Amino acid sequence: MAEISVVVTLGATEPYEATVGACERAGLSVERRLEPLGVVTGRIEAGRLEELRRVVGVVAVEEERSVTLPPPDRPS
């Protein structure tokens, strides 16, 4: 199954590092830790998203989206 990039929002009720570790055990390959924001980003197999969402301390799991804008000098 294909891997997707996700943004995981963590709650304040559980210790940050413990929750990140549980996310890794659920299949998340962590790419960035943004502890002051309570967020971690990474990649996970699409079929394991529900497992990640059930981790204690996880508030939300969102698929990372990318946006491409045209060059500023290009007429619309």
C-alpha cells in the first residue's frame, strides 16, 4: 500500500515524547517534531491511518496537502 504524508496533532493530556513514540509504533515514520505546537509530521501507509488515529493522545490526523501557485508574473 502507498505511503502518504500526514500532519498529526497531539493533545496536551499525554507527554509529547510518549505520544510520538506510540505514533511510531502505530507505523508513523516521523519527519518533523514541532513540540511547541503539539504537532508531528511524517509518512504512514494509507491502510494504517485508523490505527494512528486511535493512539491515545492523538487529536487529529490530516493528510498533508501541497499547493502549487503560478509564477507572480504569469497572467491569469
